Amino acid sequence: MNKPLEPLDLPSKRPPRDAGYSVGLTTRIGRTYRFESAHHLPNLPDGHKCKNLHGHNYRLEIVVCGPLDIRGFVKDFAEIDAELAPLIKKVDHRLLNDVDGLENPTAENIAAWFFKRIADCERVRVYENEDCWAEVVAAI
Ligand SMILES: [Zn+2]
């Protein structure tokens, strides 16, 4: 999968690829996380309700794509959890505007922030609530 940006912090330590089951197939796996944060959107005009400090119970969905490795995994969910834990820690119960790279923490920018930091990520979707979400996908 081509993508314009490499993950920022993590070296890729992938097991060898399996030349069997996944040949000719595209395999995706997904994982959902949740975090609670406050934010305000500084670039909105005065009077817009989202310019005021408020919070969301965010839901983060990530999709990782790639060929299967020798274990039969695109990626071990435990590896994804280990990769995401420090990122979730940076945003959970925080004012997102104070997080490096999230000075304008729209759902769109939050999705991009995660996308750039997850190895082999194909898609990130961030829900601010049950009805509103933003998604970032890998460039083709
Ligand atoms: Zn908001």
C-alpha cells in the first residue's frame, strides 16, 4: 500500500511474509479504540458553538492492510494495541489543543494525526459522536 507519509516513531519489525493464503488478495483488519477529550476549534468564527471549549467521547477506528505474514496475520492485534497505547495516552482526558500537532483538533485533523503515526495504516475514522465522523485514507 502506498502512502505519502511514513509512521513517525515506529520502526517496522515485521515477520516474513507468507507466500500462501494471501497471494492475490487484499486483507484488512480493523480495531476500535475510545478516548475522552476536550477541545475547541480556534479557526471558527466567534459565535460558532464549536469554538467554545467542549468535549467528546471519541471513537477511533483504524484499518491496517497488507499481505499475511508467516503467522497468518496482517498484523497481530496485540502489536496494534502496543502501537496505539502511547498515542491514546497522549489524547485521553486531555485538552487536544495542547497536543503537538493537534492545535486545531477537528475530527479531520485528529484522524490525520493518528494516520501518520500508525504503521501500515490504510484508513482512520474518528467519531466525535454516533452521528459525526471524519476519515483519512491512504493515497492510492
Ligand atoms: Zn467538538
